[in-house]
Amino acid sequence: MGSNDAWIGDAQPYLTPRQAGEPDAWSMEAAARGRRGSQQLLAVEEVDPPSLVRDFLGVGPREKVVVRRRLILLDDEPVELADSYYPARIAHGTRLAERRKIPGGAVTLLAELGFTPEDEPLEDVSAATASPGQCTALKLPPGTPVLVLTRFTTSTSGEPMEVSVMAMTRHLQYRQRKQAS
């Protein structure tokens, strides 16, 4: 996707559980723009989380988390790497910890497990130089900058449930909502 493509970012569809047979949020978002969105599941593994993930999820220093690593494609071209981290206490024994796609996506499964995401997650956006692995996966030349979006999601009951770290090549625009004071 070229940097001049307008793409208004909205986290809400990614936080909404899907109905049976309904496509995932990325496929729907791309289709609304006349494009085809898909993804490849690269890995599902138990890992020592990065400190920002550990801190948000509230896991102890020796606790592991489950990470689902995906390559996000737009019209069969890679545009994003997405790593979603879940506390092992939530993921163990569920499809979150299995190396297979989850019908309706993780948000649907989490809702089935009693973890409905809050309406307004915290999103942190930064830029970085793509790592060698990111360059390979995203078909980028060395030294290419990527946008890094980290979404911290808490359940409606206040429990931290997911951290997603997305390194992307696309241009994002965000609409801000004014909150009543």
C-alpha cells in the first residue's frame, strides 16, 4: 500500500466480536475499500514477554504469555506484522494457544470466554526502522521506516487481556473523539 493511500484507522471493528460466519475485521475493512484483506498465521508460542507487555498484562517475572504472530496481507501483498499477546491464565487450554485460525478472530473467542473488550483501548503509535526480519517479511529494503501501533486492551471488567504490537507499512489517519468533561 502506498503512503499516499488514505486509510482512516478505527479500532472499534477489531474489538467487536463477530457473528457466526461473519468475516474478520481486516477482511471487512479491506473489502469496504474494494481490496482483499487476508492474513497468515506465522506462529503461536509461549514466550517471555517484552517488558511493556509484561507490565500491562500484570504477569510475574517468570510467567510466560501466549503470542500469536501473523502476517497481514492486502491484495496478497504484506503490509503488516501483528503480534498479539495474551496472559497464559486466559490462553491456556483455548484456541488462543493453538496454531490454527480462530473463527471470528481472537476477540470473538475472548468474548466467549467472558473477556469482552472495553470500548476505548489505549493505542500508542511510534515509528521505527524495520528490523531485518521485518524487512524480509514485509518485502522492504533495509533501513525502511515502519509505523508501530501498540494496542493495550482491557476487558469491560477491568482485566488486562491483550497487547497487540503491529509493525506496518501503510499510512494511517485517525479521527479523535472529544470526551465530555
